[in-house]
Amino acid sequence: MTIAFRDGDVAALFADMGVPVTIGGTSGLALITPGDQIIVTSRGGQGEAVGGVTTLTIQTSKFPAITNGMAVVTPDGNFTIRQQLAEPDAAQSKFWLGSV
């Protein structure tokens, strides 16, 4: 069963657990996960690699125009948006971050 959150549902999450960030000149709260994992598989399914990555989760309505390459300023350092990841609901958006 997939639970879809609405914009009002996630506001409390970011208020309780979020850290201040600035993305492309817009400030707000986000969740930073420095030890997240990505799994990359080959097209034929024969190989797989697991790597560590920092991810950023935001309340979509607070940062509506995020694009790849945008600057992200966090308390832990500066990053750039590398790629948006699929999320099961539109209230949150998740991104891979890269170093500057």
C-alpha cells in the first residue's frame, strides 16, 4: 500500500526535522541524508554497483523551480543538484546532490 502525502501533511515533518537550506536563492527547510545509497544496475541486469550519496528532500511547494546544476547551501556545506529522484507523492521531492 502506497501512502500519498499532501502538502499540509509534510509541513510538520520539515518543521520538526528540517535544516535550513538555500537552493537557487530560495531559502527554506529540507531533509539532508548524507549516507543514502544508490544502486545502479546494467541494462541487461548482469551487474550492479552500490554507492553512497547525499540526498536532499524538500517540500515541493516551497521550492517549485529546482533544476539540475542549481547551487544548494546547507549547514554542512555547499552542493549542486545532480538529479531528481522519483517520489510516490507530489508533496515531497528528492534529489541526489553532488559536490561543488
